[in-house]
Amino acid sequence: MNISREFIEKMMEAKKLEKEALMMLFSDKVKVHLDVVGKELKSMLMECLLDSSTGHAETTPEAKRSQGKDKVKKVDIE
């Protein structure tokens, strides 16, 4: 599938304008929260892309336990 660079740039601009229009519907307090959520989602997406590109996609707690990375230690409280 060959998608032109121009098409991708236009789609990105359209999504940017869509976001701006949606944000105009909310109060300033809500906008701050939505900005934080958006940044977190972007960060999570980047981590997923980096993990998949480097072959470290199995980062779930279950996967870590199966790889022996999470060690459980017994602690006695007296």
C-alpha cells in the first residue's frame, strides 16, 4: 500500500483542526485534563511502537513474571 506523503500531511492537518474544534466545546479546566490525557496516550503509543520495533513487545506483568524479571521476596513483620 503506497500512501502519498501529501495525503498523510493533509490527514494530519485535518485531525489537528478536528481536535481544535472539539476542544472549543469544553471549559478551560476540562481542556487541561484532556491535554494531559492526550500527552499520556501519545507517550504510551510511542512506547508501544518502540517496543514492537526493538522486539520487546512483551512488557505485560504476566510476561515479565514468565521471564523471571519480577522476583517475589517474603518479608516477615514482627
